[in-house]
Amino acid sequence: MLDARKAYSGFAVDDHERAKRFYGETLGLDVSVLDRGQQLLQLNVGEGQPILIYTKPDYTPATYTILNFRVDDVDGVVDELTASGVQFERYRGFDQDEKGIARGGEGRGPTIAWFTDPAGNVLAVHEDV
């Protein structure tokens, strides 16, 4: 019925240019601009389908993590992103250190840290469990 090879994900932002700078320059991701009647961004990540970023006039940020990045060294990535001006979130119920990292381990899930894009969408970097 559906062809999973043609599936892709997407999320909204409130400002196309700020999103382009943040995802392309701050995070260093491969971002393409698509012109399909409205300006769209395409994140080319991993080996799967691209992720579409679109602007929405009545935009409201997602209240959950929309994009996760598996990394080998959360501490190192948090330090690099912090140096680039990214601020890490603190959440009630998570034991986070001074950098905003929740340390994983037995029964606690992965080592993870959350941050937001300029539109307020939540992203995370985490190590494998």
C-alpha cells in the first residue's frame, strides 16, 4: 500500500532564513533550498530520505523532540555547540549536570542533552545506550 522508500519527515519553523543559518552554519548540516511556490529547506542527513523544513504562518513550536542526533561524545558536541552560541535546556525530572547533560547508565537511558532551534523546536544529541 505505502512505499517506505518514498517516505520522509518534516517540521515547521517560523523563519526560513534563521532556520537556514542555524541548521547550515551553526549545526553544520547539509541544507538545500527548494523553491516550490514557497521557500522550503531540505536537510540531507544520514543515509535515509531528506527532512523537509517549511514555514508556517500560525507556527507553534513542537513540545517534544523533533530531531535526534546520535553522537560518539555528547560532552564534546555540547562544548562545540555551546561555543557556537547554542544554549542547552534543563528539564524537570532529569538529573542534568552544569552543561545540561543527563548522564545515562544502568536503567537511565542514554547520555543526552537537549537544545532548541531558533523557532523553539526541541533537538537532542545523545550517545547510544
